[in-house]
Amino acid sequence: MKRPQVTLKLATSLDGRIATGAGESRWITGEAARAEVQKLRAAHDAVMIGAGTARADDPSLLARTEPLPERQPKRVVLSKNFDVPTGGRLFDNLEESSLIILGAGPGAASARAAKAGAQIGHIINEGPVDVSLAFHSLLTEWQVQSVLCEGGGQLAASLIVADVVDRLEWFRAPMVLGDGGRPAVAALALSSLAAAPRFRRVALRELGPDIWESYERVS
């Protein structure tokens, strides 16, 4: 099935946490790392998050580079029930950057989101949204050739399980949040080490106190 190029971005503590147990995440990484993330957004056709991140963080997902990019990426949310708050920042600046919500079927929530200005994609499948079908839809219906996926942990896990991550950009801060912190990648239900998805590191850079590592998938 044809799909866009998929990059997964992680910004974590040394022990792979994206927030404290209470949900505090601003800011784990420093200013230089966050500036590079803005450049990554601007370099992709679309930026994707899960519905949980949309509700918890209220992000805009616009690329805040200096100068601003000539074209803002599309903003994409995976949400089975289309339960994305229409009063959030994702619904701002729709004339600059369209908002696409991909879910598993029609309903009142999708109608509300469409009325507020979102573009709706119905992915017909049982259970959670099928990420492979979602990416195929982005390519064929919205001509999205590249997607930067920013989280959260459940979305990251679903992408890795579906084997659709072509590149991983990992920003790592010198702090430890411990077992109570929220993981960057949710459970993968691996049966053995041999079953673990593997990536090859292709770059490592220092960004002030932080480390930026780039990985590519191992075929």
C-alpha cells in the first residue's frame, strides 16, 4: 500500500519519558532542540499527532521558524471518535494550514469538527484507526508526500508496530523522570528481543545540553 515518507520525532528524558506522571512536559528539551523541531515541521508536508496529545497539550503544530516558512505543513490528528476540542489551537489559522482529522467512522463529533473548519477522513476499520490506511489516505486524498509524527506514546507505538517509520529523530535531554513518567512509546507487546523493531543511527549532534540522534529503519 502506497504511503508518504514517515518520520517519528521523539523529545524525551534520558530514560525515554515525554512528561511527568502529572503530564508536565514543557519543556523537557532546550531552546536549540525546539528550534530544530520547528525546522523539521517546515520540511514536511504534514505534522501528525494523536487525539490524546491534541487534548492534553492543545498544540498549534504550526512551524515557528525564523523567518516563517513560505508554506505551513498540514496538521493531522488521528482520532477514532473525532473527539478533538474545536476550541483548541488546532482550529486557529486554518487559512494558513489545513486541519485534517482521520477517524474510524461518521458521527456527531466529526460533524462538529467539519463545521469548525476541519477536513474529515473516514478510515473504515474495527478498533483503533488503521495507521497504514490513514497514511494511504493522506497520500491519495491530500497529496501528502511526507509526514512528521510528534506523538504521543500510543501513536508512536502504533506506527512502530505497523512498521511505517522510515526515520526517527530523537531529541534527548539530560534529565531522568523515572518509572512514573509517561513513556515516549507505549507497549509494543513484544514476545522476544528478536521481534524488536531495529533502527540504524545515521547522525548524532549536540544541541546545547541536549543530544539529537537520527535513525533510519533497518529493512
